[in-house]
Amino acid sequence: MATTVVRYQVKPERADENQRLIEQVFTELDERELNGFTYKVFRLEDGVTFIHIVIEHETEDPDSLQEVAAFQAFVADISERCDIPPVAMGATIVGGYR
């Protein structure tokens, strides 16, 4: 399973907008019921730091988050919303519970 973790900080005045765009991604994912990956997003208690985690499952013919229109809209102007731009890193799952 490939795992990617993305971390960034948005401008304080754009944090709620950023969250709304993310929520639209999850709305579309729920409607389309895509498979082949797990996607989680966290907004840290500072209100401006976001962490996205994508875990790609080893399935035949998986869907791609990149193909989701709401995700494309979210990433389209991400650099304009950020004070600290997104940094993506591969990660290895060491363990998990539920």
C-alpha cells in the first residue's frame, strides 16, 4: 500500500474556505462511492494547518482521487490560499487500530 502525507498551512482568512473545499471533495466521494483508496484530512487545532493522508489499496482497477472534480477544484488555487505550501511525503504505516 502506498501512503502519502501532505502538510501545509493556509492563510488565516482562507482557512474556512479551504475546509469548505475539502468538504466538497468528501461530498463527491460519498456520492460516487469510489474505491481503491482511503482519504483522511485533519485540521489541526491552530486552525490553519491541514494534513491530508491518502492510502492507496492494492485492488484491481482502483479509482483515483485525482479524477474527482471537487478535488481538482480544491488543488487548483491551493498555492494562493497557503502561507506555507503543501509538502507531500511518502510514508510507511507502522501500525493502526480500527
